[in-house]
Amino acid sequence: MTSKQRAYLKSLAMTMEPVFQIGKSSLTPEVTAAVEEALAARELIKVGVLQNCMDDPHELAQVLADRTRSQVVQVIGKKIVLYRPGKDEKRKIELPR
């Protein structure tokens, strides 16, 4: 992913609300499965990490990206933005070249 594409995805994610929240139980298989489903439906999602989660958001983002075969767009504070290209051509996000 180029820096131009990453910047475009960041601008799209700015207005989004977090779809999921990761709490004190951290990354459970259920959370991973739910993130997987959301990525299949939306391509770009935002995940919030609650204050009671003791894990580092950067590490959580990398683990989630590995498990869901997605890319980390950004991690700001306790917010994670993930992107995975979808298969549905009608709802596909067009990235700049």
C-alpha cells in the first residue's frame, strides 16, 4: 500500500465510528471472527480499544491484521483502522494510484 492510498483510507476513516471495542478479555476468537465478518462486509473498519484492556494497541492491531489477512492503516491512541480489499465490485473502495 502506498502512502497516498494510506492517506486516502485515513481520510475515509476519520468520520467513522468504531465498529467493535476490545475490552479486558483482549482478543478472543469471537472478536476476531466478528472483525473478519465486518471486513468482508465493509472493507474499512475502525476498532476501539477500551481503557481496561492492558494490551498495547499497536500489538493488537498487528495480531488482528495477521489473523484477518488485512492491513493496518493506522493506530492513533486507542483506535485501530484496518483495511482489506473486498470481493464485491459494487461496494469496492477505489484507491488512488
